[in-house]
Amino acid sequence: MRCGQLFWMFTHITMLGFGGVLPWMYRVLVDQRHLLSAEEFRALLALGQVLPGPTICNMAVMVGYRHAGVAGGASALTGMMLGPMVLVILLGMGYEAHGHSPLLASVLTGMSAVAAGLIVVMALRMAAGLPRQWRSVLLAVLALVGIAVLHLALWLVLAGLAPVGMLLLRGDRRGSEP
């Protein structure tokens, strides 16, 4: 894949999913273009989340680099950022002029619900490909309780569950060895 193709593909992804790009990135990269398998997407997503910066930008750089080297990574990142940057500037100008409108408030509320729904659907699709083991379910439930119920910071939940996950995985590997 060439740099121009990467630029336009990621521009397309960001303009489709403005405000909720990750589900569209999955759809385009995994379902439509078959540039990544679901497992590769999950691995890049995990890596993109631990690297500094926005996860989707990190993923764009990794996919671009994989297909066209450093120039491909730069092209994919530029495609991810240029369209939304222009759109946000235009929306900001429009909001400054019409931000007091009750109709606009209703539209923004509806858009928030749609974005949340897209993220839930993407998470369910990604989870469908994971092996269903009690250890994975336990970690997911503990993370959900920590964030949604106890309102702990994400970094704190990750710091607490990472050692638990490693211990559970270690126990899982011991059980699978001959």
C-alpha cells in the first residue's frame, strides 16, 4: 500500500468516525480491507494504549509503518489528524455563532449516544474473538467494577490488575505444560 493510499484511507476513517474513530478503524482495517486480522488489531490496540499519545494515532502510525515504512507511518498519521483538525476549527467557528441553540444541544446529545453505541458494539465484536476463560472474565469484571462502580482512575485499575493478570496467566501456563 502506498503513502497516498494510506493517507486517504485514514482520512476516510477519521471523517466517518469523527468522535468515535476506533469502531470505524476496526471496520475498515479488519472487515473491509483485510489489512489486519482481528487478533492483530487487538495486539496493536493494546500496544497503542500503552504508548504515549492517542491510541488511534499510535495505531495509524504502526499500520502505516507496516505497509510503507516511516513515510507510510507519517502519511497515516497525517491522514488521521488533518481532516479532523480542519473540521474542529470549522465546528468551533459554527459553535461560536450558534452555540446557544437548543436544537444544537439536542443534536450533540444524540451524537454522544451514537458514539457510545459504536464503542460498545466494537468492544463486543473484539471480545467475541477472545477465548472464554474464567481468568479473562474475572479480570474484565474487576476492571469494570474498579472503573464504573468504584470510580477509580484507569491507571490505578491497570496498575492493580496487571500483577493479578500476570499471576493468573502464569497459573494458566503451568496448567498447559506437559
